[in-house]
Amino acid sequence: MTLLSACDRLGLPDPAKEAATKEADARATGSACRHSGRAIEDCYALNPDASRAAVYAGWKEMNDYMRENKIETVKPEKELEAPAKADESASASASASASASASASSKSSKSSH
């Protein structure tokens, strides 16, 4: 038994411990998402590497807790910037290509008249 406890001291990874840590992190993520008023789908999208079942379990636990204790959501003070920038750049490029297309079709129709 003493030899097995030495694995931690040697720095050998313990798969069971790592899995438990990942699950606990995913549950905490789900809980935090619910507390901040995020929908479960948003939580999944923002945390694609987390276990969906564990995220849901944490989200649901916090939902039940908040209902029982009449706790309101807490809006984050700082919104995530990465998804907004990705959306802005996607819409900007779509807008630019639409403008280019409209401009090109307008020029071709003028030249045919």
C-alpha cells in the first residue's frame, strides 16, 4: 500500500484522479453558467472540451439551488470578447463580399446597357 501512495510523489499520472478533476471542473462550469444566467446551450458552446453530462449536472444543481433559495442571476461584469469578435469578423466579411457582389453585378448591368 505504501508503494502505491508513492505514485503521487513520483509524478505519475493517475487516470482516475484526472477524470474526477475534469468532471468536477465541468460541473463547476455548468454551475457558474447557470448562476450567470447563461442557457445550457451557450454553456456547451463556450466549453466544448467539457463533458456535456457533467456540465448539465452542474447547471441543473445550480438551477434547483437558485429556485429553492430564490437567488437571482448575476450578470458577468465583463462579457466574452472572442465570440463577439468572431461574429463581427464573419459579418464584416459577409458584408464585404455582399457589397462586392452587388457592386460587380451593378457594373455588369451598366456595361450591358
